[in-house]
Amino acid sequence: MQIDVAAKTLAEAVFRKLRADILKCRFKPGEKLLLDALREAYGTGLAPLREALSRLSATGLVVAEGQRGFRVAPMSTDDLIDLVKTRVWIEAQALRAAIARGDRDWEAEIVAAAHRLGVGTGEATNRANYLDDGWVKRHGQFHAALVAAAGSRYLLEFRAALYEMTDRYFRLAVIYKPSSRDIDAEHKAIMDAVLGRDVAAAIALTQDHLVETTRILLSHDSQTRTDADRMIAQLRQDIGEAMLGGAAVAVPAAGKRVSRPTAPARTAAVRPRSRA
């Protein structure tokens, strides 16, 4: 069977561009993706566009609605909490495997990815960098490098899909980034733990890194602000129970035990805001 290389290349280009626009919230959560409008916007035909949308549906960024077409996946507080919880679990498994299997080449790639990201230089303290596509790409490459030696294609593909879905939410946290947060130090601490083969520290630091971004989002949204601390405590409790095989033990950032909070009603939606 002969493969049309040009068609495949075009479909890939449309896929990448559309995915980037969804991640940047240029299409609103839940927005109907009109084929005619997309054809005009991307200067392409229906075939590569439908292929790109089908692939995006498989990643969870787009929802296929049968004969009704496609829609951008909605964003909600429940979805955010579930994504972060699942991603922490998967990151933990990937880190364990990578640290057990990783060799010097893996370590060298982590250091190289950290250097490209500017870890240790203070570059991440500049809020404007988070709005830069290049920094966003290097950030993803750094986190991918940490687990690259895990040795399981399916584990890494699932992790990559979760990364993209959480990244759509986490980009919103850029707007709220508090000046007191030192993401550069967080990245360096995670890298040092991984290179030092300290599995427990690497997992705990990665969890804190993800949960803190979630806390920033919830504490700045008008519909979740008053419940943010309770929701984060519940999130840590749920993560801790799963990590410890179901034991009712919380794993807070500072290593303190906390009582299980009353589960809050999580019906509010995390709404994207304009970056203008």
C-alpha cells in the first residue's frame, strides 16, 4: 500500500497547530469546532482536518459527538482534580521505573534539558517566560526527560497525554503566579532528587510541584476560592491513600499528618481568562 507522504505531513501539521491553539485556550472549553471555520483558519482540506480532530479526540483535548462533529473538551474543577490526582500517581510510577533503570546517558539528558530550561539561572522567576511558547516546550521536555528511562512505552504515552491535559489548566496559573513561588528552585530540587536516586524525595517533590499549581488555580477562581484549602487537603489525602495502598494517611507538603477533611462540593468550573 502506497502512503501519501504529503497528506500525512499536512495532517500532522494541522494536528500540531490545532493542539497548540487548544492548549493556549484560543478555543474556549466546550466550544464547537466548526469545520468550515477551521478549514479557512488553517488553510487545509477536510480530510487532514478530520484526521487531526480524531487524533485530538484520542488525547482527550477534543470530544467527538458522533454525527454532530467535534467540540473542545470542557474544563471543570472536578476534571482538574481528577487529572492532577491521576497524573501524580502516574508520575510516581514513571519516576520509580526511570530511577531504577536510568543510565548515564539518561542522567546527561536530564542535565541538558534542565540547562535548556534555565534551571539554576533564575530564568523561571520572570513571569513573562511562562507565556513564551519556547519556555513551555522546554518545560515539557524537562519533565519528560526525568522519566524517559522508565522502559514502558504505554506508561510514557499515558503520562504524556495526562501532561497535555493538565497543561491546558496549568497555563491558566501563569496569570496568577505569586511572586513568592520559586519554580526554578522546585525544578532543581526535583532534578537533584532524581539524579541522586532518591525515589521518595523525587515523588514527593513532584507531587508538591503539581499540587501547588492546582492550589494557585483554585484559590484565585471566584467559585472555588473559599473552598480551595479544603479541596487541596482532600486532594493530598486521596493521593496519599492511593500511594500507600489505601491506608488512610495524608501526605501533606510538609510531611505532617492531617485529618481527613469533609469532601467539598466541587461543581465550580475553572474558567480561562484573557491574557490581554
